[in-house]
Amino acid sequence: MKRREFLHALGPLVGGLPLAAHAARDVWVSGADATDRTRRALDADSLLIPMDDVQRNHLKAYGVTFRTLKRGGSAEWLLNYRDGSFLLPDTAGTRRDASLVGVQLEPISGGDVIAIRGEIQGSNMDAVPLEKAPKVAVYAPPNAAPWDDAVTMALEYAGIEYDKVWDPEVIAGKLGDYEWLHLHHEDFTGQFSKFFLSYSGSPWLVEMVRLNAATARQLGYDSVATLKKGVARAIRAFVEDGGFLFAMCTATETLEIGLAADGVDVAAQYSDGTPMDPDASRRLQWDRTFAFENVQLEQSAAIASFSDIDGHQVNNPALRQPLGAFKLFDFSAKIDPVPTMLVQCHRQVIPDFYGLTTSFTRNRLKPGVTVLADESGAPWVKYIHGEYGQGTWTFLGGHDPEDPQHQIGDPPTDLSLHPASPGYRLILNNVLFPAAKKRELKT
Amino acid sequence: MKGAASVLLLVGLLGSALHTADAQSRAPLSEALQYERRGDIDKAVSVYRSVLRDDRTNAAAILGLERVYQSINSLDSLLPVLDSALDADPRSRFVREVQLRVYSTLGRSEHVGATAAAWIELVPASPDPFRQWAFVIAQSGDLDQAMSILVAGRDRLGGTALAPEMARLHMAIGDWPSAAREWRTASVSNPGNAPAAISGLNQAPPTERDAVLRQLRMPEPEPEVKRIAAELLVSWGRAEEGWTLLESALPRNPRTAAAVVRAFAERARRQQTRESARARGKALARLAELTTGDESKQARLDAAQAFADAGELSAARRLLDRVQLATGSRTSDAASAMATVIRISAESGRLDEAERRFREWESRLGADDARKLREAISWGWVMQNQLDRAEALLAGDSTVNSLAVLGWIATYRGDLRGAIERFRAAGPYAQSREEATRRTTVLALIQRVEPDTVPALGMALLRLAQGDTTSAIGGLERVAVDIPVRGGRADVLALAGDLAVAQGSFERSETLLLASLAAEAEGPAAPGAEYALAVAYVALGRHEDAARTLEHLILTFTNSALLPQARRLLDQVRGVIPQSRSDETA
């Protein structure tokens, strides 16, 4: 479901009617989207997937829910109820799936469900129906291993299906086939994450340059930098047309720069053969981007930093900031269900983690950007969200929530050792959020 | 994220300058930092400037202003501040460095050159201006120009000037042979550079290491350069080659030489390979010659232990033969040394000698040493099928540790009832945790076997203890036929199958494990058998069979302790988590 459909279905909620203001049973049987399937779920025994500390594998719980939807079943996301639990129909398939992957289930009766709805009704909670497994695409080079990127690691571990797309598919307009797009930690300025000088000669960098240059030639672009700007514009069009975009680490910052730099040379000489426009910062056009404005670019080709969007500047010795912890914001589940979904977690405060882009400088955010998490007292935020056209975008700073000091060449994170990772939960909230479909209310 | 590290090559600044901040200015500086952290730039600027009014060269305030001005893209506002600081102290290295950096960040390359030239004129014999000038140019990405600056500096200053900086720049460029050449120059002119040379060159990629060593070895290297090469060799897993090189370059002063050898032995110890143990043994043997008295004796004993660790038991014995321990001695050092002698004798299979020395020294050994040695010798006899002698040595020893060993002796005799009694008496805490686990595992097995006495089972287990896994598997398979179907047969076959998996005989393990499951599909041994079967299937590339087996295990034995690892293996079979080294060797 694209966001425009999502918003349409959400219409009555925008009008300010709290969902749970109705008797639970009435809501479920009378709403336009209250299908026979959901009615059966209410009457039959259900399975609660608790997402508080009772749960031993939070990450795989998202996969169990996703696969339930994939099999044609329905589910509900109980926002703020036991840290964002899921309510599923009690089926042998779901029990088997959960048992295989080690997800805790609590079989509950119809009476229990009504009691839960009562609690939801009287609290800052809400029940959001999940009705369709989203079609997920990950923008990543064809030779990238799943372990290169936190989102693909999370998707693989949770067992959520996705397709890989890369420049040829994006330029060919294939993004329209998907509802949710994640960006591998890409450099949309075409500067190979600015590792060109410091990792000169490293086999992985040589291969990255070769692959990107060949792809640019194949698609008729004069340089990688030009190609990536084209890709960035296609991604923006995907969002504008109702897609859900999620990006982490350097993909956030460079996507914005790539979009703002239409007609401006922001790439170092080693990338496109010409030096960066010395006046590039002033010439960037921030009305074409999602999240940031008035950004100053890093002019040095040797410093693996792109701009002052990143608050931590991990690779800029003069500006590097230490890691702290970030706190998730509380939102009204009934009024702001979208940000509420994105921050469902069993921990409110999460240790920070570095990335090439670790955080987002507060005074570079556009007005209207929703901050989902920040570090108290710091001039940066960690997790942001917003709307663009008919779609939405969500940016999370940092590279790997369970490898805070991640270095190139580190062994991949094994998520079976972090099955309750709160940082990775934030990623999976994003994956499941496009599955949400608000039922229309009887008003 | 290592990117910045590689351009931090010429840094040697700032820290000391920060420490010079006037104590009185610390409170306002702390206040300014708080403002900076909250994003209140105007107030931070105001406080930093107020500190600089009283102390124009205050390093912390200048750095603070540099940060905040950079964050608001007003770095040029710092230039008058720096000019004022230079008026107060024209030779301030710190201020000159910041000035160069600021001009570089602002992209004013002509000012960078002019500032550097002015600084050079002020301190013509100092390498500092060239060093910092090259650093900011390197940071801007122009490594070639940075190198030109260093070369110009050397031309002007002469000799070996700026060698460490050139070495680091060559490393950043990826020119490891040139880096080695410069580090060689730097270390010969100042041996204090040797640790940095070792640390820097140690990062050379494997493909460049031989080229690095060639630069360090040709032409005939100076002793300090040989020592650098030796250190690199030991770090790169070529400890014996390193020792050969180091031995030819030891300082003449015995005390200095001893220190060098001791450091090498310690580095070799960290490598934990057979080769490094052998090199460590050689180094410690040399240390024994360089030292005297107790230190020499201890070095020789340590060398013997290192050779024993390397499996070089004859070399270990030769060293021990040279350790003169007076039997009349009652010193604890002598007793400790003798404990080593006895242990190595036992480990090398010279049990008669070990037992004779043990009985001779038993009363002078510490209680803990005596117990461990008694067990070690007793185990030695067990390994040689001398169960009676092993038992006799423990006679009269009623400690839980001895009871545990006696339990094993009974097991190997096939006296399962006696073994169970002794293991139970030993309890769960005797000996190490690993040993307790091993004991518990065999106890679980023999408790399931119904006959009280099964000598063939004991013999198979003894073969296993002796390291003859193939014979043990065959013995277990044969004896299983004589054990009742529900009286332990499945358990014995499961153990045999598990061993076959560990041995890499996966086809055979499949036969054994399926036979175990056929004997008792849901008995206590079944979860383990299914898990081992899945491991075998994975090794055979039969991932679908592995997944099916693991799913059956997880869904059938819902309370099994094996569930977490079964789920983890299932994840690996499905490719949703990466293979780890421990999994590969499991």
C-alpha cells in the first residue's frame, strides 16, 4: 500500500477522532476495513507477541508478523501496549513459525483481547491493523553481502523478504514496483564515501570504483557523480509518488546533497575529473530535498566527511564528537500513529553508534521535520521523519546499532547474539510501518 | 571509519598545549564547552573571547573558537585572534599550527604557503614548519605536494630530517617499501623512533610484508633495524625467523640484551602458535645464558615449558637436565622448579622418572602442586593403559579431584557402577569447569547403560581419551549391539555419531546417528543426535536435510537445552546470519 492510500484510510483519524473512543467490538465489526477475517480473529483465540522484556527475540517477532501477513493473514500492532506488541490470529502456522525462530507467544482468549482493547482505549495506546506485507526493495550494489548493511542484516535475520535494486533498475523506473525502499549506505555524491585517498589501493575500494564507473558508462552518464544524482532524483520521485523511504548512515546526508546539487559540482577531482565547485555550498538548492537546508559542504577531499549535516564528524579529528545516548520521543498513539509506530521499542534510551553520518545537526533541519529521537542537550538529533509529496522518508544516523565504533574490515555483526537489540528494532519498525492500514471508523 | 586515521599521520601536537591552560581559565572554559554542546554558539564565542583577552595564546580557548567558528562557517573570524596570539608569542608552535590549519580549511592556499614560509624564516633550523605544512596539505588530499614539502624540508635541514613524517606519508600513499626505508633512517638516527616504526610497519598488508622486510634487511642492517624486523616477523607469525634475526643483533651489554630477549619472548607468547612457542623457548634459553642465579634458572624452566608447549619434548628435557636442583633444598623456588620438571616429564611420557621424582619431593611440594602432579602422573599412566599404577598413585587420596580421576579409571575398566559412585562422590565442582562438564557428560551416558559392567565400552572410552577417535567410534559401534535397545544403545550410538562428526567422518556419522534415532527416537540422546546429524548434513552440503532435522528438533524437543544453538544453526543454514570462526570450527 502506498502512502497516499494509507493517508486516505487514515483520513478520519486526521479529523481528530480517537480510534479507541469506540467500544472495541463495534469498531472492529462496523468499520469499512473490519473484514470478516479480523472479526474471526476477535472471536477466536489469538496470539499475543509481547514486545516488552518478556520477549526473547524482538527482531524475529517482526518476521513472524510479516510472514503472517505474507500468508494472507491479518495482524494488529498494539502501539505502546507492552512496548508495541503484535496481536495475531491463533493459527498452527504462526505457532510453528514462532517456535522455530524462538519468538515468545502468549495465547489469549477473546475475553483477554477485549480486556486489552479496554486498556488501549483508556491509555496512550492504539491498535493498528496490519493487512498486507509490504514489497520491500533495498538499494545496494549487486556484489554487496547482506552483512555490509544494518538494514539488510535485520531483514535477513528477521526473515523479511526483499529485492535488491541498483542503479540500472532505479534509472529504468523499477522503484514503482515497491512500497518500501531502503538505501544501502550509499554515497550519492559519487565520491566513494570519500575513502578514495585514505583507502587507495584497497581491493574493496578498487572494486567499488570499477563497478560504479562501469555502471555509469553502461547507463550513459559521464561520471559516477552524475549517475548518482540521477538515481537520487529517481528516489525522490518514488517518495513523491507515495513510496516509503528509509535511509541510514551516509545515505541520508549524501542523498540530500545529491538532490540539492543539481547542476553543481560537489564531487572531488578524483571522482569526476574536475575539482569541487569552490562556491558549491552557496549554490546548493535545498528546496529540492527532504530534510535539510543551508548546509555547508566539507571541501577537503581527504576528510571522509561530507558536510555539517553530521553532528559527530567521526572522520574529522578537529570536530569529532564522542558518542552519548539518544532518547526516543513519546508521541500520542491515537493522534500521531505514524511517529508512534516508528519509535516502538522496549528501551527509551539507546546507546549511540557511529557511522560516516552519525547524527543530524539540529540547526540544519528544515522546519516541519519530525524528530523521533535526539540526545538530550546536544546540538544534534538521531532519528527523523517527514513527508514529501505523497510519501514519507525516515532517516536514522549511524551505521550499525550493535557495533558502535564500526571500522572497515570489522567482522560482520551476528544478530543472533543481539536478538533483543533496541537499535535494530527501530529499523524493523520502519519495515512494518507500511503494512499498517487504519480501519475507517464508524462516525 | 579508518579514513581519518590514515591522514592523522603527522600529528604530534595539541595535547601538551591544552595542558598549559591557566587553571583560572578552566571554569569559563568549562562554561563555554557547555554552551558549545547546547548549540548556543554566541555565548560560547563570547566566553572563549573573554578568556583570550586575558591570555592571548590560551590553547583551549583558541581550539574552542576554531570549533565553533567552523560550525557556523565563520572560520575566518579566527584569523585576527591568531594574529593577536602571534603578536604575543611569535614563536608559538601551537598557534602557527592552528593558523596553517585554518588557512587550509578556508582554502586559502596562498596564505598557507606564506604562513609556512614566514614560520620557516623565524625558526630556520626547525623541522616543525615543514612538518605542519605538509600535514595540512596532506589533509587537503594532495599527498604528492605534502611529500614535496617534506623533501624540500630535508634538503634544507639536511641529513635524515623529517624521516618519521616521510615514512608516515609513504604509508598513507601505500608505498610500504619507501615507508620502511624512511623508518629505517629514522630509527638509526634516533632509536626512540623504533616503537613507532614497528607500530606503523606492522600495518603493512600481507602482500607488502616481504618488500618491507627487504628494505629493512638490505644492505646489511644496523642492529636496531634488525630488531625492528625481528619484532615485525614475530607479529606476522614468523617468530622463528624473527628470533634468528634478533639473536644476531643482540646488544653487547648482557643486561640490555636480556631486556630485548625478554620483550621478544613476551611478544612470542602472545602469538600462541607452535612456532611462536618454539621461538619463545629459544629466546628464553638464551635469556638463561644472559642472566645468572634464580633468574637464569627460571628462564631455563620457562624455556623448557615453552618447548613442551611446542611439542619439542626432547628440547624441553635437555633444558631440564641442566637445571641443578639440590634434593636437599627446601626453598620454595626449588620446589616450584621441580614441579615444572615433574610436570614436563609426565607430559613427555617419562612417567617412571616423574613418579620417582614426585615421591622424592612430595613432602616439599606445596599441597596444590602435589595434588596436580599426582593427577598428572596418574593420567599419564591411564594414557599408557596402566590403570593399576594410576590407581595406586591415588591410593589414600580422598580429595574430590582424586575421586574424579578414580571415576574415570573405573569407567575405563568398564566398571560402570563403580564409576557412577565415584563421580557422584566427586560432585560437580571437582577440577576445572571443562573437566566437570566432560565428567557430567560421561556420567549421563553410563547411567543410561543398563549392565553394571561393560569392559568393551570402557575400552572404547579409553581409546577416546588416548586420542584414538577412530578406534573409539568402532568400539562404541560394536558394543552398542550388546546394549539393550532402550538400555543405553541409542546413547552409545549417539556418542559414536557425535565423535564421527567431530572427526569429519560425516557419512559415517549419518549412519550412526540415524541408528541411534531408530533405537530411541525421543529418548534423552535424541536431541543431541538430531543436532549432530544436522551439523553433519551442513558439512555435507545437504542444507535441506539439515533444516528439516533442525526444525524437527526445535518443534519436538521444546524444552531441550540445545534449542538456542539449533535455532542459530538453522539461521546459518538459511543464510540469515554470517558464519563465524567459532561456527566454522565447531
